[in-house]
Amino acid sequence: MSLSSVSLSFTDVLWAFLASCFLLAFCVHKISLRHETRRVYVLFQDLIRYGKTKQTLKRDDRLRLFDVPKRWFWHFYAISVGWNGLLLTIYLNLIFQHQSLPSWLTGILDILTGVPSTDSHVPQLSTLLVLLLLCVHSLRRLLECLFVSVFSDGALHLVQYVFGVCYYIVLGLTVLCSDRLEKGTGTLLSQLDWFHVAGSALFIGASLMQHQSMVLLARLRTGKTGAVETLAHRAPEGGWFELVSCPHYFAELLIYVSLSLVFGGLTLTWWLVVLYVLFNQALAAQLCHELYISKYESYPRHRKAFIPFVL
């Protein structure tokens, strides 16, 4: 859907709703009186916190029943690699084998976009590239979770876990929704434009930035040989950590901005996804930032939480 269109699809409403929820959660957290004995407050904090930021929350045993290990993060990326890899394969068959999309997939896209399926449109290079980059991103994060990151005994809520699983499934479908709403013209090669190159370049740069940040976080718990020496939390430093507390979250935002750029920057649906990522990552970064400041007296006060020099 382009910015010039006034109608909203179900997908647009969904991402706008999710973005609004996390913006509201961010605002509520910032203005809350932090009465940790109030059940509603504790439940709210339990739902928005995970990992190290959850460990300082005073919870009763009933809430802990819904904890799942944070190290299960790798499940999200494994599901994303499998599901979005399947969508990419189906889309490649559509392009090169001229096979129609499966009926179950067209049915889902009909519901999400409100636009009837058609076999007459030309596949978009943008859609293909975004699906490919999404798979690359998910595979890299999966490998980082399995072979780079050192997880402690941190937890996340069962609701957060289910949401994370559903997120990557809906994300891939959202990419295909853009293909339904913005039809390509000409061959794939003839569609190549400057924004495909610029978006891919930003994606690579942001991915390298995120990987560097994940490596620096892992080194806080490993020795020179790479062996794990401690599971304690330490104040991160070096690289982009000198500017913000959570550069890996900032890099995540840049990755989604790069995908929007690959779409030409005119796809409303994907900008709503970017808006959701902005508020989601801002909330997570703010919680980490507050923890660092409260835990480490020497923590640099000039650092921002999320976006350098801004937030």
C-alpha cells in the first residue's frame, strides 16, 4: 500500500495497533509511580521486561510459573528461517517456474490485504529482496544465538514467547502483502533502482553493527580463549556502546528502515512495521539503560539508551 492511498488493510491496522500498544507501554513505564507492591504494576512490568531487566523485579511465585528461558530466543529465528525460507521458495517458484501461489497462501493474503488474488501481475524485485534479506537476517541472528551469545538464567514471559513466534510468521506474510498491493512492471532486472542498492547497503552496515555489538556483549562473559568465565552482568563498553546503551536495538531499527528503503520508501504497511520496531526496541532499550544507570555508579551519564544523541 502506498502513502498516497487512504484505505487501510487489515495488515496496516494490525501493525498500527501493535505500534500503539508499545508506545503506550513506553509512556506508562516512564510516568509510572513504580509502586512495586501493586499487583497491576508488577504484572505490567512482568509483561514488558525480560532477561536481566526482569531479574530485579519483585514477583511472587505465581508469576514465575509463566517464565520460559530467555535462551529460547533462538526458537524465534529458527522459525523465521524455516517459515520465511518457505515463503521465499514459493515466491521464487512463482518467478522462475511460473507456478501460482498455493491456495492456502492466497487465501491468507486475501484476508490480510483485502485485495483479490491475481496471476496477471509481474512479481516485484523489492518483494524478492526483502524476503531474501529477512531470511539472511534471521539466519545470522540464529547463528549468533547458538554460537556467539552467552545467556544467563534470564527469563521471558510465556506471552512474550508466543508473541515472538507469531511475529516472524506475520512478518513474512506482510512482505507478500506489499507484493499484492504494489504490482511490479517489466522484468526483475529492469526493476532494479537506486533504492534497492541503497537499502541493501544500509542493511549490510546495520547488520555488521548489530553483530559487533552482540560480540562485545558476549565478551563480557568470556575469556581470551572464548570460554565462558561468568554469567554475571557487566556494563558494556566499546564500539557503539560508547554512544548508546543498546546499539544492537538501534541496529535492529536500522535494519527495518533499510527494508523499507528496499520497498522504495513508499510502502505504508512497512513503515508501520518500522514504527512498531521503533517503539518496541525503545522500550527494551530504556529498561536496559535504567538498569545500567542504577547498577553501576560509574556508568557514563552522557550515553543515550537507544538512538545516539536523541533517545
